[in-house]
Amino acid sequence: MQLEKIDKNIYRAGYVFDEPYALYGGQVAAQSVHAAALTVDAERKPHSLHGYFLRPGNAARPTVFQVFRDRDGGSYSARRVVATQDGDVIFNMAINFTRGNESPDLQGPTAAAEAEIRFGDPSPMPRMFSFEARSTDQPFATTDYPVRFWARCTEDLGDSELLHICALTYLSDISSGLGAFNTEEFKSGSSLDHSLWFHRPVNMNDWVLCDYAPRSAAYGRGLYTGDITTADGVLVASVAQEALFRRLTPEQLQHYRGIGRQKKD
């Protein structure tokens, strides 16, 4: 999450790998949250963000984040962040901050609150740097990524509420809730846009349950929504994401069929 200030409202993140791997969307989103937070009062924390993935990023290239201070009111601050690599915009985000106000603390039912969710074996998932995941019972038949799983950050985040929020943002893009819609010919692909609402403080060094559900797939796009809750059922965040949902090319189809044969063997 480290960022270097290179000018007023402009920050830079170094490269992640020496090899040109695809830049993980959750990382650029989390770094955008951090950049925006550096321009608001420390007492104000994010309550929602809405981001668009515009171009693939390169993990072997630095990323520059420019923050636009749209408004600072009595209780809320609005920011926009534009992330670029080599002058091309790869991601943009609108994010709002608040100092919070007194109100009743209420929530609807969640999976973790309704029933005891099994804490299973370690779950091998991609891009889980400084995180670990555990499997659990799946509410839908999935082929690639789990739609319900436990996760936590393995790095000590200390007592910085902002760091825990950034870690939650990083985690929120790690899987896909569209697995139940996948078929042999059609599968979900790259993320198009991502929304996250932060309801309550969270300790990302403790286990949280990510519980996603598919909502729609049509016209080449799929939408899923989800809850992120603590082990005792407290809803800390809600997520919604739209991703590509397209027919596989012959090369992709051959690749997935090969994976299926390996699993059977």
C-alpha cells in the first residue's frame, strides 16, 4: 500500500513484479483508496466507492494516482481518483468519506448470522498475497472460483483503520460470484466495474466470510452482489461487481477442457 507523493494530489506506487504479469484489480482499487485518503482529514473514513476498470494494468510498471478533491462538506468528503500507467488511464474511482454520525446500528440477516458456516480446508485462490483463505460449503455449483469462503490478512495491520479498509478493498475483488452461471461455452471474465460499501469497522487480521451471489448475465455482462461479514455475523461491507460474460474462443475452450481432464485424473 506504500505510495510516494510526487506532486500535490499525485502519488505513485512502485511495480509489484519484475515480470509483466497482469495487475490485479483489487490492488489498484486498494491503492486508489489509500491515495484518496491522503487528501482528507484523518477522522474521515471511506463509506463507499465505485470504480471502473478501463485497461489491463502491468504489475511490472509503476502506477500513478491523481486525486481530485471534488468536495469537502461538514460531514462528507468526495474524491475522484484516476490511475494511469505510461500515460494511459487503467482505472478510475469515485469515493466518498465521512466522519460518521450517531444513528441506530441495524442490519438484515447474513449467512454467517443465520447459521454456523463450516470452516474448511485451506483454499488455493489466485492473488492471495499476504492473505489466506479457507473453503466452506458452497450455495451454488461452481466450476472455477468459490462464491463463499473465509479469508484474513496474514500481515499485521496494526490499529490503522485505513489499512484494514484498504485490505478489505483488496480482498473484495479476489473471487467472482458468477461461477454458478458458468457453462462449458460461456464464462465470466475480466472485471468491468466494482462497487463497495463500508458499513462498519473491520479487523482484517480476523477471519471474514465473503458470501457472493450471481444476479444476472446478459448481453456479454454478468453481475453479482455479496456480503462480507465477521465470524459472529456482523455485516462490515457489501460488494457489487459487473464482469465480462462471453463465449469462449476455441483456444480458451481447449484450455478449460484440458483443466477439466486434469481434475478428473
